[in-house]
Amino acid sequence: MIYIGAEVIISPLGDTAEDNWEALSENRSGIVLAPGVGFNKEDIHLSQIAWLNGPLRFQRLVIKALAALKERIDASILTSDRTMVLISSTKGALDDNLHDQFGETCSAVMQQFNLAHLPVVISNACISGVLTLNVAGNMVEAGQYDHVIVIGCDVASDFVLYGFQSLFAVSDKPCAPFDAARKGITLGEGCGAALVSGMQSVFKDKPLELLTGTSANDANHISGPSRTGEGLVRCVGRTMQKHGIGTEKIDFICAHGTGTVFNDEMEAIAFGRLSLSDKPLNSLKGYFGHTLGAAGVIETAVCMQMMRNSMLIKSLGYCDAGTSEPLNIILKNEPKKLRTILKTASGFGGGNASLMIRDL
Amino acid sequence: MDSLKEDLKKQIIEQLNLEDLTVADIADDALLFNDQGLGLDSIDALELIVLLEKYHGIQLTNPEEGKEAFKSVDTMAAYIRKRKAA
Amino acid sequence: MKVITAYCNLRADECLVNGKVVARREVGSEDSWFKQIYKQQAWVYPKFYKMDMLSQAGYLASELIKRANPGISEAYSDDEIALVFANASSSADTDRRFIQSYEGGGSPSPSLFVYTLPNIVLGEIAILNKWYGENMFAVLPKFVPGFYLDYSRILLASGSRALLGGWLEVTAGSTDVFLFMVEEKESGTEFNEENLLHLSQTVAAY
């Protein structure tokens, strides 16, 4: 069995999974209006960590997350040569060193925590986080490592904001995933971490079971979602099939839900094709914004908190149905025992990834 | 020959990296976003917005407005003239 | 047995497929090196001109591998070929160009921005071939055969039947591209660390 646990979330909503959980259970969002930060000096909604400024923001956030995770596990495994650290990110320390966006952070993390191996970075746009958790599970399953720590992190930058503005993809209101009036994304920054291991004993608190999934490309467009949801359908279908889990077993879907017209529509079509339209579903982008390479890890950590607390969390920003295929979007927090959940992600480059987590 | 349209064709080729095309390959009324025409995609449409600002000083804040304006070189030229006259 | 059935080395001045030179850079040509190869092969894929250098390199090397190993697409169903690529500098070169588009008075270029992710080259290859399989892009300090071996074993044991691996380091100052195809065959160059390292350093036979 592959275990996942010791989850850490650092976001504008708090520095621990518990602080973040408290905010989510009160439906508080990290998104605020940042004055004059747009390319044309517009005010832009962003989910930014107030204390995170100055140089080396990416490196500091990654180190802070790993230090927090260390407290939740048997710390002796950190220095073992049977332990690997994977970092999931899109733009890393771009603002510190354009030409080497990850190298310095990897070296610093290795040195500070006395790791046996240099961390490996996985950079697959917005599916990075979910993909990296799957890579971690696969590495443990194949016996390549006993423990794999996954850290997903991206920090806010003019670079990314201006880029999404050039695509006219930034919402002028806090993002509203799956809502009829959705107008685009809200960017966020944050860091999520979790330990994936074959040994239950290394977790201080009870872990959950990671049912590793697969990835699939849309083979359609580098920056536009597929109109048919083909890649997402194939990826989720294969993930469920791999573990012999039928639709009746899925209690909840944590969707990608960026808040752009086409992404959310694509997901609705895909979940329809997968006969998953009636499953309670949310997007967490209304709380954290889109944290890009961190999103999959942060959102999976929230799923774990939802399972631990037996609570469905409202899809913040959603009011009216806004997709051609119906979805069962969570309108308010609701206690519910969650046995098996599905997490999906889709992103630039046509990537789709999914995983499942099961209660022990 | 309409020099604005000729300039536009050069600018489109340059801005969109359509290196396999020459000005002579683009008819004034060829549909830019049709596969039988130039076969441009949604990113090209956004790049045309950059082109309008860069070469013609025209800001377009709503991509929807571009849909009509960017049908062909003819409609782009008409749009530029309309905006400049306003 | 898992064997390397075709490979391509694309460097600053020459392009080799299975150890044989297929193109040499023409010094003084108006065209970029990658464009020289594209034109010489007489391929027709106008999208090539829109790609950034990373995607152009991936396109050229993967098409050359397909030519050297015809029938790849027919031999596998559309989601059985996994793509596992890596490099050291992510999309830094295109990142720099994108920054230049908005610094100094210009507007951020959407067509440059969409290439400011290293995994876009995987999307380009998937789109061209209609491949729906597994994709992964890693950023590593240098070419490490063990990385490909480890992850390829995982993918080839879980649904993928073939794999296109790649190291694509393309910056303003250097071109170091190595793509290789891994398939299950009864004989051939075994897919192991030693062979992979050796083939990555292939020198042209004159």
C-alpha cells in the first residue's frame, strides 16, 4: 500500500494545513485586490502571502514547507538514501535567477536538510502537482525509494501576471470557477507538501492511501483546453480502471476549475462523459487563486483535510450553473464521510493528470 | 495598391512568425481564422491585438471586438481607419 | 528486452540520426540552424515557425526519429507512447524573450508567453502525432541516464509500451539535444545507463 500524509499548506490563509483548514471551513478566501500591479497599472485580484517578499521567496517557501513537514514525520528518513524529494513548480525562482530557476533552491534544500539526493524538479505547467504526487507514488511502488517527499511551490511574479493578462485570461473579479459569469483566473502563490511512503510508521498522524493515477495529453492545443475533454476523460478513466474503482465508489471530485470559460466547460464535458456529473465537486481556486505548479499539491492536501474532517467544502465563487453539461457543485459546507476522492488537473501543453485518495 | 493593407500583411507575417508566407500569398479578403484562409488560432488573435498597439497605436481591451475586426486584412484596415478617424 | 531503436543528437553545428550526419550547419546562412534542418527535410508544418527553440528542437528530433524508425505510429495505439523529457534551464531562453517583449515600452507577447513552460514541447509533439499518452518534463542539473531508466521502467510497466525520451538543452549559447526511442524488441542496443550515456555522446563518423 502507498501512504500519503504529513500534509503541509502555506498560503495567504495560513502556514499549516490546520490553519488553512480553519479558513476553508469558514469559507474565507486568500484573494484580495492588489492596487496597481497589472501591466497597465490596473488593480488586480491576487492571492498573495503577505509576509513573503524580498529575494529568494521561492527558496524560502520550499524550505519552510519542508521544515514543517519534517515535524510531522520520523525525521530520520530525511537524510536516508532511500528518500527522494521532488519539487513541483512552473517558474521556480525566476525572479532571482532567470537562467537557473531551480538549481540554487535544490542545492540549498539538500544542504540545509542534509538530504542524500539532490531534489528533482518536475515542471509540467498546471498539472505539475498532481503529476509529481503520481511520480512519487510510482517511485515508491516500484521500490526505487522508500519515501518520496513532494513539495509544490510557485510564487507570484509580474512575469506570470503579465503573461496571463496578455492572454486576456485574468478575471477582473475574484475567480468564479464553473459559474455562469466566470471571466478568467485569479493568480495565487503558495506551497504544499506531503510525504508519500510505503511505511505507515513514518507518519506521526495517520496517513491516507494514495491511489496513483495517470496523465494523458489532449493532443489538441498547447494553450487551449480540448473541446471534447478527451485527455481528461482518458486520464481519469485509466486512473479508475488501474485501481478497479467504479464511478459508484467516488465520493467527491476536487476539480481543476480555473475559472476560465473554456477550461471549466471542458471539465464539465469530461465529467459528463465519465458519468461523474452527479458527484459532489468543487474547485479550490476561489480560496487560493491559481497557484500553478503548487496547485495540485495544495489542493490534494486540502482533500486530505476534507477526508480527515469528514466535510465537503463549498466551491467558492460559484452561484449559477455555467457549463453546457450539468455538475453537482458544492454550494455550502456539508458534513460527509469521504471514503474515496478524485483529484484532477489540466493545463498548458495539453496535459491532464488525476489521482485518487482513499481512507484507510 | 492600398499601402495600409500591404503594411498590415507584412506586420502580420512578422508578428505571427508566418515565415512560410509572403505578402503576395495573403489576399485582402482571405479569412484569417479559416483553415482555407490563413488558419490562424486564438493565440494569433491575441497577437494581432499586440500588433494593433505596436504599429498603429490602437488599444483593444475586449478581445470580442477583435473578432469582427480580424476577419480579414480588409476588415482590419477598415477597423484601423475607423479608430483613427474617431 | 527494452532496446533503443532510434536516436538523434542535435548539436550546435550538426544533426545526427543513429550516429549518421543528416545535416550540417551552413555558416553564413540567413536561416537559423533549426530552420535550415526544417527546410532541408522539406517538411510542411507551418506551425514550426511559430514554435520557440525548445519546441522546434523537439519537433525536428522527434520527426527525424520517426523517419529513421518508420511505423512507430502504426505499431502502437495512440496512448501507448510515453514522453519523458528533461533539461537544465527549463524554458529560460523563451522566458528572457518574453520579458524583453514587455520591458522597454512593448506589450507582453501572448505567443511568447505560451512557450514559457518547458513542457510545451511535449504538447507540440503530442498534437502533431495525436498521441494521448503519458507526459513528463523534469528539470535536472545535467543529463542523468539513471533518471530516464528509473522513470521509463515505471511507465513501461504501467500501460505505456514505448517511450520517447529526450534531453533538450537549447539556450542562446548552446544546443545539446538528444532524443531516443525505447521499445520492446528481442534484440538491439539494450536500454541501460551505459548505452544511453554512450549514445548521448555520439560522435559523427566521418
